[in-house]
Amino acid sequence: MNQQTLETLAAQVGALLLANGQKLATAESCTGGWVGQCLTAVAGSSDWFERGFVTYSNAAKHEMLGVENEILLAHGAVSEATAAAMAAGALRHSHADWALAITGVAGPGGGSPGRPVGTVCFAWAGAEGRLDSQTCHFKGNREEVRAQSVACALNGLLERAAHLSA
């Protein structure tokens, strides 16, 4: 997955949001703002990209997005529950119509038997109170896991936003 492919996906997201008069906010952990970088590489993205939160630590997830400490303690930072709370928080703390969230273990360390390296959790929040989450298990080195995560997040948003605009 190369940067050009990711930016092409970002441009597709932007075109769909712009056509629907909608805006996007992001909440990223293991990707460290890579989704936001891809989105803002698209000329005119200020018309549809509202803001991005890079919340790498649990404290940042709590302070910036309002992720409850109870969720982090009960489920861990790498969980669908945390991703869903991040996406909901990004939506609440922005003027966006959609939010996507990513949290995971990019590696090479940090994995556990229950959450091995390559485990990434996603959530998408948006129109009419919709909140979906998903866990993926990616193969590859740190950069490959992160790139696949960016692609999954953007494709997930395309699927959800296109479905509602159809």
C-alpha cells in the first residue's frame, strides 16, 4: 500500500463528503495522524475535513475525546469499545458529520497473546447516530500495518457514507 494509493482513497472520501455537504473528523492512535495527512494532501480538503485528533496515550484519549477511564480499564486501549468511544468523542468535540477512529498495535513490540501485533480496531460514527466498529488483523512490519490501517479506515468510511447517500 503506497502513499499515492492512500491519497487516492482520501480523494474519494473527500468527493463523497463534498457531494453530500458533510465534514469528517478523525481520532487516531497507532496511525499517528497518517489519515489526516492523507486527507489534507487532497487539494480543497478544508471544505470537508473538519479536524483530526491524535490521541496516542490513554490520557489523551480521555482528555481530548472524553473516552471514559472505565472503558480503557475494562477493555484496553486496543478494543472496539475504545475505538467506538474515540469516534463518538471526535464527533462530539467537532463540527463534523462523520468521525473515524483507529487504535491498535502496529509493532514491532507491544503485542500480547490476546492482541498480537497487527491487531487494529476501528470505529465510524455518523449520520443518524450510526456507530460501527470492527477489528482487523494485519500482517507486515510497522509501516505496513499502519498503511493497511489507514486504507481500512478510509474504505470503511466510503462504504458507510456511500450507503447513506445512495
